[in-house]
Amino acid sequence: MRREYFKAMANLELEQRLVEKAKRNPQDFNQLYELYFEKIYNFLLARCGQKELAEDITSQTFLNALEKIHNFKWRNVSFGAWLYRIAINNLNSHFRKNNRIILTEDENLNLLISQQTSADSAESDLEQRGRITELYQTIKKLSADEQNLIILKYFQHKSYQEIAKILKLSSNTVGVKLHRSLRKLKIVYHQKIK
């Protein structure tokens, strides 16, 4: 626990240095981009299920962050949490403009599954992929807020505190909402397999 605390503090200090550097010289923003690109992209891919859309919104997210980096202030929110907020807002904006939910294409679902499966799994790859596919398709039936919570916690491995900062909630609220979302996910999943 103590080691994780010191690691988190070191990461925060690095992040702060990179942000201040990027504020002075926008060309230095690429270090922040490299640090967060994969995380933001994987989150968006999990949420929207389309590779091209995830790429577009990831690009828009970093462009928005670069344009607004001078406005970023350290108010108990990390730069990473700020980026996730921008990504969520951009995705929500896309869904509002297009007035529809994007369904996952097989190729993109396979990419998402391959990111979640481990090579040393004792169970067969096919069984694991099948379960992840069913779970992901069930998650897509939840509300956007419920999807955000589940994907941030279980696909992005964020702590309650990190999720709270990203979604502008208290840690207790995150716990309660996540519990309710998981309960709803379980109900929807069991209705699906009946």
C-alpha cells in the first residue's frame, strides 16, 4: 500500500512537471500525449466499440487539451482525470449530435477483447473470448454513466478516488453507483442468457 502511494506521488510530480513544461512550450505537449494516449484511446474504444470513432475522439480530446492547457489548474484533479473528462464530454457530444448508439463491429470487439485477455490464462482462449464478448455486449445495454463507471474500474483499473475525480463525484458516491451498476449488469446478463 505504501509503495503504491509513493508511486502515485511520483507519477503526479512527473505529470505536474510535464504540464508546466507544455504550458511554456506547446511542442512539449507530446510527452503528455505519449503518457496518456493509450489509456484514453482504450477507454473510448471500450465505450464506443468502434476503432475509427475512438481514434477520432481521442485525437479531438488531445487537441482540446492542447488548446486549453493554459486554463488547466491543479485543483485536486490530475491532468489524467481532466483528459478523461474531456474524452467523456467529446463522446457524449458525438452521441448527442448523431442521436444514436454505436454498435460494436466484430473486428473492433476482437481488438477490445485481445486487450483484456491474458496469454497465460488457464482456461481456453475461445471460452474467455466468448465470455468477454457476452459481458461487453451486456455492458453496452447500460446507461452511459454506468458504462463509464464499469469501464473505468474494471477495464482501465482506476481506483475509486481516480474515478471520483474523473466523473466529479465523491468516492462514496462512486462506490454506491458502481455497486448499483454491477447489480444491474448482473440482472441484465442473467436475463440475456435465459
